[in-house]
Amino acid sequence: MTSYGGYQRTGYGAQGGDDGGGFSVGASQQGSQSGGGGQRNFADDTLRPVTIKQLVDCKEPYPGAELAVDGMPTTQVTLVGQVRSVHPQAVNVTYRIDDGTGLIDVKKWIDAEKGETNPRYAPDTYVRVFGRLQSFNGKRHVGAHYIRAIEDFNEVNYHMLEATYVHLSLTKGAAAGGAGEQQQQGGGDDGDSMFVDGGYGAGGGGGGAGDSAAIQARLSPCSRNARTIFNFLANTPGDGGAHLNQVAAGTNLSTKEILAGAEELLGQGFIYTTEDDETWAILDM
């Protein structure tokens, strides 16, 4: 059912051991499912890589129904983001997670047998979450089976690429469908994006492939860091641009590298400052 065009297994070691224990769906979870008491095929309860925006925007066909991302019922999810706040309670710890596309609460229940009494991950820590998407009083959250810190920042980019692949597989078909079909369909902006809207080369963003190629050609004299910053800003929503800290989180560049790259782009007339000297947006080309 949920093969995602060949994607069936995660590459993050969640098939067994402690990491995967939470994904063995038991009778108690089956009893909590909605849908008129029918039998559910839990073999189709596939672990899905997602962005937070997808979870916040996902549809609930009717009250109590399974939440659907890209039209596909989705329960078990994995996401990567940065801890913004930590709220420890007697029975659980609630982490507020930000992945650049949105914010969501992740609740990790405390296992008294393992002596888990204190928050494990401090604010600003990048973490990967494996858990179950849930809704309570109309508010979405993730009940975490397992949380671990990100040691290699490349995993953040890998996760976004993986989530993109699954999203496109479900909404546009297999990769063999080709770019021509997507171009014929108007660039793929159907109003149900997995990322925040806008950006050059993103669905409905700054024009067609020819315009994007011309912009990249104009950027060719710029340094690699400057091009990285430009491409990040090009996919940042709204007119307010992105702050230095947001650029750092999204590009893994140091503050010094970002300031130098931004200065280069400012001098070339590619970007401009908005709210302050460390917040930039793309000039309309």
C-alpha cells in the first residue's frame, strides 16, 4: 500500500533494538484506531519521513479518523529538527521542535524503570524523533518512541531529501515520470506543499526552468558559500527574508561565512536587508 515508489525501509537503524521497539504496534494501539472497528493492516503502518509543515497541515477526513499526509494515512513518522523549548512534567517531557518549516510538540513519556527523570536534550540541540502522529483537541503532536541527538549535521539535509522523495513519489508518481510531466502540470504547485511556500525553483516560485538557469548563471562568479546562502533565501517564505540564525540552521555555515557571503551578495545586488542588518531577502529579478 505504502511503497512510496520503492521506498519501504528507513536507513536510520529503526528496524530493531531500542530504536525500533516503539514501532511494534500492539493491541492497545489497535484499539485506539478509528474507523468503525474494522481490521487494520499494521504491515502498512510504514515509518514516514516528514517535515513538520506536513504534520501541521495534514488532513483528518472525519473526527477520529487517521490523519493523512499527501492523501495517505500516516501514523508512524520520523522528523529532524531543533529543540526550541523543554517542558518537563511528572510523566512526560514535551519538546517544542522546529525544522524550519514549522513547529510541533513532541511528547516523550518518562520510563521510571530506566530512571528517566530529567530532560535529556537542551534547547538548540538538533534531534531526530521517531514517533506516532496524534491529535488531541484539534492540536497535532508527536508521541515519541525514541529521540536521539544529531551528531552529523548532514543528516538534517539527508532527511529533507528523503522526505522530499517520499512526498513527490506520492503526489507526482515515480521519478521515471520525468520533469516534462511535472512542467506540464504547472511546476507541481498544487497548494499542498511540504515546505513553506515560495522560492526560486520551488513549486510556484520564481518562474520556469529557464529563469532559474539564468539566475544560477549570474551567480556563477560568486563564492560557493554565497550561492548556498542565495539558494536558501530563495526558498524562504514571505517578504521578511531570513535571519542569520535561520540561515545558519539551514545551511550549516558558520556566522563568519554567512556574513561574508551575505556581504558578497549585497554587493552584487542579489539580496537586501529587511528587518535588520542580519536579516536578508532576495531581490526581485
